[in-house]
Amino acid sequence: MKLSGYKKRIKYLLLIIALLTLSAASIIFFYSKSGVKNNRNKIVKPLKNLQNSSLIIGLPADATNLIGNMAADAPTAEVTSQIYDGLVRYNRNFKIVPDLAKSWKISNGGKTITFYLRRDVYWQNAQKFTAKDVMFTYRLMVNPKTPTPYAAEYLKVYKAQTIGKYIFRVTYKKPYAPALSSWGLSILPEKLLKGKNLLTTKLRSHPIGTGPYEFDKWVHGYEIVLKANPHYFMGAPKIKRLVYKIVPDISSMFLMLKSNGISYMGLSPIQYKYESNGKGFNSKFKKYIHPSLSFTFLGYNLLDPLFKNVKVRRALSYAINKKEIIKGALFGLGIHCYGPFMPGTYFYDKDVKKYRYNPHKALRLLRQAGWRLKKGILEKNGVPFRFTILTPQGNQERLSAAEIIQQNLKKIGIKAEIRVMEWTSLISEFIMKKKFQTVLLGFTITPDPYDNASIFTGSNIVPKGLNFTSFNNPEIDVLFRKARSTFNLKKQKKYYFKIQRILAKEAPYTFLYVPYAMPVVVRTVKGIKPAPAGIGYDIRKWYYTKFTD
């Protein structure tokens, strides 16, 4: 559910390095007058004209492919959001606004949406965009052979049709509340992808879209370069190149920032609180802080016998000291999280069950589940309680959180080992294949609470699906269906409150915290307008003044 540009509404796995929004660990790099060395020891020549300078955005991990609808990771979504457009998008205030569709009409009691498409849009190979491309994308999403985790949204469409070249209409059997926002998915080019194998097509690494930036090159594991689309229908971007650098180490980013090599990045809690103060720093950079659009959690593989018993999962939630994690790992720069919805929003149940730190209650539940303490070790049938926590590399705050969890559990006789893994391998080889016991990860939060259906409903327990914990509760499935089938906000609220209470009771996750986003930007970068969506929601409008020494 990446929200960079807010063109998409679907939920993505978020590797939160520092910024903790989709621009996580983003950086802008301006070439100095004397030239600097990159991490491959190549000399980067100074630019003669600022209008040709690059905005270099640091990614904590490489993209998996560049057809965004086919991937569930944030780095892929970050890059592809600049290459592709949807029919609609979210703006800075999370309002749904036109994108490739200039307008739409909802009729038939909310069951039909007619999109009136823009006539001035071209693919980046100069071919004309039409309703056929939308129809092709829809058919691709519902094709069972398409490797996408988002098919469920579009399988709900009863009928799709094109009317001429610039009208696309979809009809649902029942009113579907998230229908409009679901059409923020990336629209793909029919003429280039029709009949192609999506696992081998060249467009996986050399995409062609309609967005503000077009593909230039991809050096795997190092950088992805985009160039401004001069024919973009909303006007060419002011920054001429985006260079996504794969920078897994936040400390290295910060050193580059202070040495004038980086102009925009997300600070870690310790960097924000203790290492980015002083007149010299504040005269050159501007810091921002706000709750991120994400939550961090410890997820349990419910296929593992160790976590099948709900009393065990509840016990672990009681045994983990969230307050200590926020204080120790985040230096206080975060808030408690008790569910997948953003605290303070209309659909968030503030009275949901809260697992406050209580090791005695944890041990009581574990005894009920058959576990006994023997010489400080928790055992059952002679087997000690031990498991492994997987978490991605490069995220110091999450690693610190894992270490605090490890110490918390040690106090009640549980041994938790921590394994830090490279992001792509973690997702593709362990999480998506369900070869894990627990994972410490984050999900982004979108304005639509129905997006959580992709994480918690039984239909998403599929290969590459986002319900990788294999949580299956028929009542929750029914409640999500009811919530999506009404436009009555009070009814939706009632259903989502029940969903949160079931999640609290069943504890497939231990919800840990909502971290703060802490971007820092060099003061020569202009066009940044903070909003509920953060600061990176429309990089297309950013520009810069000439820098000073």
C-alpha cells in the first residue's frame, strides 16, 4: 500500500528504514562543484546547468520488478508510482481526485462507475492511451495466471466494458465501497504486454507507462534511473532525473548528508533527536516530523505448531513491553499501536483490547497452553520454547525493537533468536513461501480501512498473497464483505470495530507501534508542501535553487 504520489491504494509491505513513509530513506543528491565519489569509487562530474541536475532518492532495497501491479514491496511501488498512472489517485489530503480519468459518474445505486478518460495522454513510446489499455489491465488482474497479490479487488467486478475510445465502465453485483479508490492501480499498455509472459517480459525491467517519469536504466542492486517525461499530461516535472540509489545503511546516508552529498533523507530516531541539532545543521537543513502512514508488528506464522494456540499468541503480546520499545528503540518518537488502523481516525476503535505489558499474565496463559518453567526455561513435553524472528537489514530501530523483544521473552523463559536478512530474499524466499516462524515488519496504512482485507481475509492465503501469516477467520471475512457493501459510514464503522476486536482476540500479530516519519531536506529544495500525506506525495512539483557552499 504504498502511497508515494498517492496514485495507489493497495497495501504494500513496507521496509521502514527512517522516513517511514513511502519515501522511506529517500535522499536528494546534488553534485558538488568539485565532484564527489559514489560508492563504486567513480568520479561524478559536477553539473554545468542546474536544470539538468538529478534528484537522487535512496531506497533501502532494490525493486523486485518494474510492473508495480505484480509486486507487494515498497521499493517497487516507490519507483513504479512515478512511471505509471491510475484512473484516480489520492491527493495531499487523501481525497480521491482524477488522474487518467478526467471525471467519473457513479450510478445504479452505487454499483456502476463510468470513467471518462483524458484524451491527451500518451504512453512513453508515443502511442495513444485509450480505454483498451484500461480493459487490458483489468483482464490482466483477474487472469488466474497473473502473478499478482491484488486480484481479489477486481474479481468483484461483474461486468467491464469500453464505450468508444475514452469511456470505461465497471458494474458490480452489489455496492462496493472501495470500488472507486481501487482504480488507482497502475494502468498498463495493451499493445506492449498483450500475449506476453509477465515473468519474462522485457517490461519487467524496462517499463513504459504514462507517468511523470520514464525509465532510463536499472543497475540491479545499485540504482534505478528515471528521466522526466516531457509529454506528461499534467506538465513535465521540474526535476529532470530521478536516481533511486540502493542504500541499505542509514548511517552512511547521514554521513553523506552532513558532508553535502545528500539533500533529502529520512532520519532515524537517534539521528533526529541527538545528531541533527545545532545551528550549523539547522541552517542547511529543514527537519519535519509527523506520525507515519504505517504500523510495525510482530507477525506469527499460524502454520507453525508453536503458534497455533491462541493463548500462546496472546501470551507473547502480554510479554512484549511496547512502552520500552518506543522509549528504547524509537527514543520516544512513536505511538502505541493496537490494530491495523491509524489511531485517531474514524474507523479506529480506541477501546479495543490492549495487551499492556504483563509477564505474569503471559506465564499464566502459557501454563494453560501446557508450558512449564523449569530452571528458568519454558518447556512443553521436554521441548524448550524457542523461535526465530526475521527482520530486514538496514533498519536499526527495528533491530533494536527485536532485541528488546528478545530480552522481554527471555524473562519468561523463551529464547528468541534474531535473524537479519536482505530484503528481497526475506520477502521472496521466506515470507511469501511461508518459511518463517515470526517476522518483524511494517505495513503502510491507507485512508481506506478495507485495504486490511488483503492482510487478514482467508482468500488472501495464497502464493504471493499478503496474508502470509495464514490467519483465517470466517467471521472477519463476512465483516469485511459487509463493510465493502455499504456506503453508510456508521455501518462501516460498526463492522470495522468488530474486525479490530476479533484481531485483538485472535492475535495473529502483536501490534507494536506507529513510528514517526522524520524527513530532513536541504533548504535549497523548494516546492515542498507538508500535508496529511507527508511531504513526498508529489515530487513532480519539487524544484531547487542553486546551492551554496
